Amino acid sequence: MRYKVNWDSGGVFAVPDIAADCLKLASGKAVKVLLYILKNKTSDIDPAAFAEIGVSAEDAEDAVSYWQQVGLLYTGDTAPVTDVPEKAAASVSAPVSVPADSAAQRAKERASKMLPPEEIAERIEGSSDIKFLFDSAESTLGRILNYTEQRTLIWLHDYYGITPDLLLMIMDFAKQINKASIGYIEKIAISWHDSGITTHEQAEREIMSLQSYFSAEGQVTARLELSRKLTPTEKKFVHEWTDKGISIDLIVYSYEKTVDNIGKVKFSYMNKILTDWHQKGISTVSEAMSDTKGPSDKNNPSVGKKDSDNEHSYNLDLLLEHAMNNTPKIKK
């Protein structure tokens, strides 16, 4: 079927040749952003403005970054050279050790992440590992990888030496917990590198540990009937309880004891109760119910103290009783 362009539909605007040459790696949203910019002839790019064409601020930033990398968009007064960008540093065969306190090394590390689209295309065609990684990643995530995701995965593979199978295991786990963003995947991957996790067996154990954490968080939220997400501090407590092997039933019972004692949910108070039980070897609710002493004042300074948010330094019941029994008499 043949089509013709309606050039008389209300005006036209120019599209640079470089845009057409770089369509292969450009996402649909990147094309929408570019057309919007060219149509409106704007030099002030506000990522939030692209919401009207169905592109989020995050996707817009990724699109702008892509067109900057290919040399179509630039900042300053001088246009960049449009030749093919110089190749990035050659891939290393082993993970690179990066000193945590070296700002210069970190800057170098980030610079190596900025692969131009031309090199990404070459890597896909020239490396069976990268092609397998991209194909499997798109199958796992259920969508086409964008430019930022492509360059980040290659960077994790080349710079940190993380194998495709480990990266795919991370992506699969991230999708299971609804955190399949490239930022979260990158965070876990670097954490694994820093922790020396390089084998399939080590990765499986780490994922099982992460799954238990997230499962525990969900169970605690549900069983305590919290109508909100756990705070970072509360999540930290849950992770500590999980590491100690404390059951969800015992956590719920500590919650009941906490509410009975101070009248509200307070994870630090629950932690003191659970820590005391753990030190005593108590692992079941029945054993905890038989423990009449509870946390000692010495080890748990908060036990027995007044909660400043809910209690007063005086006994309100005694004051009311005193007021009722000592009604002042009016002299005639």
C-alpha cells in the first residue's frame, strides 16, 4: 500500500538527518519528545511539559539524554562535532575495584557509563552475550529496553564484570517485587559486586534472603493491619527480626503487648520485647505468654517509663476522684 504525505495540512518543520540516522535505538517516547521540541522550536526543555504528549518527566529526561548523546541536542553556543563519538574504554575482563572514598575514580566510573548509541548498536551485533542479555531482559521485563537501560546494562556487564545470568536474576526478582526500574537493578548489582557475589549459587542465596525480607515486610503490614507503608526504620527492625528467625506470630504478639502497654504501635518498643524474648530463647507465642517477667528495666530502659505522647506525669483518675469527693462548700 502506498501513502502520500499531506504537506498542506497546516505547515511543516524540519527534522535533522541525524535524527533519522539514529532511529534504530531511539524509543517511541524519544521520537515523541524530539518531534515536540522541533515542532515548538523551544530551547527551554522542561521535562514536566511533556506530560501533555503522554511522556513522563523521567522518560523525557532519558529521551533528551539520548538525543544529546547522538549530537542532535547540545548545550552552550558551539554545536558539537557530529562525527561518530570516540569509542569508550575497552571492556575489562575482571571486576574493577573502586575505592569508596575516591571521588575522582567515581567520576571516571560514571564517565565510562555514557556509551553512545552507535557503540551500543555495535555491541548488540558483535557480542552474543550482550544480545542474549538484551533479548532476555526485554522478555523478563515485558517491554523494550530504552537507551538508559541499554547503556546501564552494558556498563554493569563491562565495568563490574557482572555476568548476564546474574543480571537477569536481579531483573526477575525486581519485577516480582514491582521495583523493575533500572536504578533499583543497578543498585542491587553494584551491591552484589561489592559483596563478592559472583556465582549462581551465591546469587540464589542472596535472592532467597531478599525475598524473605520483602515477604516479612508484607506480612507485618498485613497482620498489624497498617494502612500505610513501613518507614525505613521500621523496615530495618523487620529485617533484624527476620535475620534472628523470629516468627510472624511472635511479632504480632509483641505488637499486641506493645499496644496494651503504651496504647500505640511503636516498633522500637516491639523490638525491645522481641530482643528480650530472643535472648531468653523464646520462639513461640505460648512460650512468650508464659514469660511473666517480660523485659527487664535494666536492659530495656523504655519499659516502665511514661510515653510522653500518650501519658501524663500525674494520675488523671486520682485527680478526678479527688475532685468528686472534695466539692467545695459555699458559705452563706
